[in-house]
Amino acid sequence: MGKHQLGEFEEVVMLTVAILTNEAYGFAIIEEMEKRLNRKVSIGALQTVLRRLEKKGYLSSEMGEATAVRGGKRKRFFHLTSAGKNILQETKEQRLGLWNAVPEFVVKFNKTSKVFKTLEVSN
């Protein structure tokens, strides 16, 4: 395991920035995350993580052009850096290593007790 690790929310934010490529700005990131993960994301939490990831060198940002739609305000666009791409790859490999170590299993739903049961599948 590398010396740097990503928190779950940091990882999700970076993956979303990667998905959005050149259109990754605050509102678009929130919208994409909420759509894909079906969970609410606050602008404050997002801004805190974006600043932290920039400080760590995993993201860079640049200001876009002012638009009339936004009342002359400019958007800050975020991009993965080389270090950001590397940490995402490292994180993916760690996660896959863990998933690959889990024995095959089947989750079965017991309708009467509404309890999930995990049954190991023999090869």
C-alpha cells in the first residue's frame, strides 16, 4: 500500500472529475455524483474536498470564461493531475485486490424474515 490513501468521498470526487473530463466544475460534479450514487452532496463538503485534493496535488483547476447565464461569474474547472491519475490507479488496484480475495458468495433474501443471508458457493 502506498503512503498516500484516498478517503471514500475523495475517491468519488476524483472519479467524477475524471468522468466529466473538461466539464468538471462544482455544480456539474454534484449533479453527476447525485445522479450516479443516488445520494445528496453538499456544496460545502465538495468545495472542502476539492481544495484538499488540489493541495495534495491530485487535482488542478482553472477559471473558465464569464458567461451571461451566470451573471458574469466564472466557473472553476477541475482536472486530474498525473499524481491524481496515479493515486486513482493505485486505489483501484487495492480495491480489486480486496474484492478478488473475497470467496465467491451468493446473497439470498429471505422474504418472510426480511433478512439477508450469505451463502458460500462451493466450486
